[in-house]
Amino acid sequence: MIKEKNPLLTLKFTKKNSIFYEIYNYLSESIYDLFELILDDPIESFWFECFIIFIGYLQMFAYLLDSTVRIK
């Protein structure tokens, strides 16, 4: 039926990526770029992460000392 001289239906296929595929590719490339930056200088990244964790603990401690949060 498709190989006839005058087919009833003519199909033309085109490859098109969906928006979700493009978003997935963009996010995965961003994550890989971040990992590459971390692996370029692991010692600096380690100290930076220690600093971020320390700041987080300071924020939690300040939250516990806040008068609106304290029980007594």
C-alpha cells in the first residue's frame, strides 16, 4: 500500500525533541558542570562546604535563642 504509485496516505517523519527532554538535558549538563567545578579543586570545595555547614549551625543556634521560639 505504501509502495503504490498513488498511495492513499503519505507519511513524513521528522525527529523533534520534547520540551521535557530539553529541560532534562539542560539540568543534567548543569549538574555535570557543578561536579566538574567541585572536582577541579577538591580541597577548596571541602573547606567551602565546612564553612556552609558551620553557617547553617549558627543559623539554627540563633533560631533556638530567638524569643519567639524559646519555650521559657
